[in-house]
Amino acid sequence: MRDDYLKEAQKKIQDPNILINVVSKRVKQLKNGYRPTVASLEKLELEDVALLEIIRGNLDFELYEPNKDVEA
């Protein structure tokens, strides 16, 4: 994993746990045949592709917040 990509991606997603989860999920998608949303002239590892997608704003995430108004 490239340090420069990691540092840039951390500027977009500050929480390291969330960043790890987003990258991990995207790597699984790429392994399952999803196409990358970025093109690169160099051969990148899947983790670097995911980080580059985050840096360029091609990947987004939302945190799950349970509805507190609904009673169980």
C-alpha cells in the first residue's frame, strides 16, 4: 500500500477504522469483478485503487444510525 495514497485518503476519511472498512469493502468488490472508477498508467494493488478512488471522491460512505424514534 502506498503511503502517499494513504495519507491523502486520511484527509478525506479521518477515522482510521472507517477508512479501513471502506477500503476493505471496496477491495472485496474489486476482487469480485467490479470495475475500478479510476484509471492508472501504473499497475496498482487493489488497496491502492480503493485509496485512489477515495482521494478522487469516487467513493463515498454513510454511517448507519439507528432510528431512535422507533420502539422495538
